[in-house]
Amino acid sequence: MALAEAKSHSFADTVFRQIASNILDGTYPVGSNLAPERQLAEDYGVNRHVIREATKRAEQIGLVRSRQGGGTTVLDFEHTAGLDALALLAEYAAEDLAGARLWRAGFEMRAAIGTDLARLCSLRASDQVRADLVAIAHQLKAAPHDAGVVALDLRFWERMLDGADNIAYRLAYNSLIRSAQQAPELQLGWTIKELESSDFRIPIADAIAAGDSAAAEAAARTSLRGAIAAIDAAIANLETQQHQTAKETA
């Protein structure tokens, strides 16, 4: 189980990712204890300081709880973890029904936040932010449909966050973006579909520029529901396949 150090990750980060993966996929059941530091160090081929740092990070995001003399206990992360766990879940999500439901959950949260962001931005944004949003929306319409359009769209939402002036929404947005970046091809696909079906965010930008909070909210809701509808359809298809397989093996 010895680890090769990843180019972009420290040993502690690599160990953390493996421990987190084993917790998220149920390899380490809820309520069980991780092996002692000495054993984990031997298993992973690292020193105990690395193990201590990795488990501390797992504790900070609500995956485990360490007790003096009582070991490190695996928690039910759905009840103890925060949004930091979302990107990890996306990283290890399989292309199956559970993975599709995870993506739907993320998109539903994104739609709820994005809709209110548009409303707040229309009420609070400076003239510069309003002008920037209109300019970026028109750039989106003219941009080629490649990875660059994703970066430009992220810039649109970042400026909306600037205008909305809500730190909680910004931090949640950061977690959602880290999750989406685990599947860049999927991210590119749904970004293009959303842009094409919503006139490239122009209605949102125009409503914000006009200070029309109701129109901005409605335009954002319409724009962000498209991806959810597509995932709903994919989930229905996967459920049908699952039921058919169950019938055939019964």
C-alpha cells in the first residue's frame, strides 16, 4: 500500500484522499475505528506525522472524530460533514445511479443559490459590475464552444457574486465549482446547453443592469433548471435499466 508522491499533492494530501475515499465508499464503516497511527504509517509507507496530518484534515471536514486514547472513529459524514466533502464525493463518484443523484443534488443547490444571487445582485451591484455582466454575457454569445467558454461563464458568476455581496453564497459556490471541475467534459457539456437555452445569460445580465430583481431571479431560475431536467431524465433512464436488470436476474 506504499504511496508514490503525486506531483501536485503532498504525501499527507495523498493519504488523506485515500482515507477519505475509503470512508465515502463505505470501506471504513460508520462507527468503526481507523487503524492506529503506527499501523497506518506502515500500511501507507509514510511516517506518523503524515498520518497525523491526514487524519486531522479528515476530522476538520467532519469525516472522523479523534479522541485521546480512544482512536479515530469514522462518522456518518452525511450528518457531520460540510460542503468541503462535496468535491470529494464528486471526485470519487461513479457513472452510475448514485453518481447521477449526487450531481443532481449539486445542480439543485447551484440553482437555488444562483437564482437568489441574481436577485441580490440586481439590488446591490455597482454600476461597474452591472456593466461587466452585460459585457461578459455578450462575450459568451460570441465565444467558441470550448473550455474557454466555461472559464468565461465562471467569470460571469464571479462578478454576480461580487455584486450580491454575500460571503456564505461565495463559499458555497467555491465548493460547487470544485465539485464540477472533477468532471470537466460534463461541465463543458452542460455549460454549453445552458448558455444556448438561455440566450447566453443575456436576460439575466440585462435584468440586473436594469435593477429588476424579479426579472433577474426569473431569468436565472429558467437558465439553471435546464441541467437539472437533463439529469432527471438520465436518472429515470438509469432507474429503468436497474429495474430491468433486477427482473432479469430474479
